[in-house]
Amino acid sequence: VIIGRLAPSLLEKLEEEGLGTPCAVVDRTILEANLSGMASLVADRGCTLRPHFKTHRSIEIANRQLALGAKGLTCATVSEAEVLVEHGILNIFIAYPMWADGAKAARLRALQEKAALRVGVDSIESVERLAATTKGGPTLEVLIEVDPGCHRSGVHPRDVLRIAKCAESRGLTIAGVFAYPGHAYGGPNEVEPAAKDEQNVLSDASEILAGAGISISVRSGGSTPTARLSAGRDISEVRPGVYVFNDRQQLALDSCRDSEIALVVLATVVSVSVPGAFVVDAGSKALSSDRLPWMEGFGVVRGARDLVAKALYEHHGIVKAFDDGRRPEVGEVVAIVPNHVCNVVNLFNELLVVGEDGELERWPVLARNIPW
Ligand SMILES: Cc1ncc(COP(=O)(O)O)c(C=O)c1O
């Protein structure tokens, strides 16, 4: 059985609990170290940590992040924010270009009544709609999204003032500006330039606003690979998500070490009938099909970098054998480091969290598959 640092009794524990593979297993010791490592790095830089909830979707982890000094949580969706509020977490930034229409508008309005809520905007139209939705309610703060070169969403710094003026005239409070440097995921050599890009666009945007007499307190940057580089450097807040577990993408970006991988998917070998490979019971419904264009495969067996999941069907993962033909036998269990942990967590109902002494806790994954 290739299960690395996981307690050897784990498989018996899973059986006792009526659980089996594939499952998402978290090493609690590594998780705690990742949480406190990021919290102290960000605090040492005089920066605020507002971690992204979409990675773990777990109240247990959100509460640990807050206890370690996080100011509040970041979300991508109204449904994630609703779950946080339900569990008493009331300081929330929905870092997404909000389009408050239909039922979503009503749900946002309800959240506004209960939580200290910040929302992302990147157009005049979204500001107008948001203002109409939230009028008469408690203060709702907006952050204007700036594009640092990721070209996903966000405006050029020169367009921030137009949006800010509209927000002011409609009675919205402008807390600041935010950016997501997703182009850091272009490869290990892209991380540093992407961090610089986010620092530059956020400081350009805040200078433009200051020049027009609009002073802001928040310059919020994103992403796990860039957080360590950007925290405190013209950036007042960082929103990393993946750092809690890390994954194969972070390894490939040199953004974490093997010893910092806190989540693996346990999978059982179900077939060795094809030479040069073996088949595990974790396919795209357990590992997700997410893959950066420059990376090969969909996951790797922990501690065995040759054993790459080279193809996925829904319920079959085809893993390459060692070059000399060695491979696990049918019935063995392997621990797979997934490419992108956020999508993997979203595929499971619970995280199986294993402590140092082998005790197993089951933490529910919340707001999964409600992507709005
Ligand atoms: C707006 C925003 N902020 C923060 C993050 C977290 O970054 P990472 O996934 O690199 O941890 C994301 C991730 O997609 C994001 O979209």
C-alpha cells in the first residue's frame, strides 16, 4: 500500500466507518502547518489575510483561519456566502464581478442585512444594478476589480475612476480595489511577474482614485502562488485559497513542497490488464479533469513522480507504471495528489481528516455544486 504519511490503520478506519475509495483524505498536521504558515507570513508583512472559502468549503477550516487572524473570508458565489453566514461567519468579500439579477438579487439583499458584506464590481452596469438591489439596506461596500494581465475580468486602472464615481453617486461605499493574478498559473517563471503586475495595477488604480479625492483602504490581491510575494508590497490584503491543502499545480509552480501537500485522493487499483499502466477507481468524478495546458496528466501518486494519471474516464483513472514496468497490484490503495484541489473538494461530500495519532474526523464540504 502506497499511502505515504497517512496512518497505516487508516484503511481499517475507513472500513469501520463504512467508507471506501475514492475519498479525499486530509493530513491534519500538514493542514495546520499550512494554515499557520500563511497566517504568520501575512501578519509579519503587516497585511490582512482574507482566505478564499471555495478551496475547502469547510466551516472547521474557516474557523481555524479566523482564529489565526484572518479578517474575514473571500467567496466566489452568493451560495458560499450564505453558508458562511449560516455558520456565523459575517465578514465576507464576494470577489466576483457581481451581476445582481433575479433570485440572486433577493438573496444578496438578505445577506446584506446579516453580514458585513463586500462585493466585487467591474462595470457601470453592475454598479447600477447592485445599487438598485441594495438601496435602503445596511452599508454594502464595493471593490472595483482591476485586471493585472490575467484577462479574466477586471478593468484597466484608468477605467476605475468612472466606475468609482458611478458607485459614489448611487450611494455605494467604495472600500477599495482588487485583482486576481491568474496568469501566475502560466508556469513557474510567470509567478514573479504576475505578482509584480498585481502590485502595479492595484497601486496605479488607488493613486488614480486618490488623485480624484477618493481614498480607499483596501488593495486586495489574490492567488496562492503570488501571496507570499505580494503580501504587504502595496497590497493591503491577500486572498489565497489553495495554500490550505496545496496540490500538484502548486508543486509544479514551486509554490509548495511535497511535505506541504495536505490533501490526497485515496484510490484502489482495480485493473492491471493493460501493460505499462494500472487503473484506479478515481476518474474525473473524483480527480476532476482540470489540467493546466503546460502540465501532463491529471494527478500523481504521492512520492512516486513517474506514476502520473495520464488519462481519466468518469470512474477510471489510467495511471502510468514505472518505466521498468513496476506497478501496484490489484486491490492496493494509492494516494493521488490531484492537479487542482479546489475542484476535487467540490466533488466530495466530506473531507476525511486524519490526525497525528490516526484518529479520523469527517468534515462536511458545504455549498458544493451550487455554483451561483
Ligand atoms: C478572485 C479570486 N481570489 C482569490 C483566489 C484564490 O487563489 P488560489 O486559487 O491561487 O489560491 C481566486 C482563485 O480562483 C480567485 O478567483
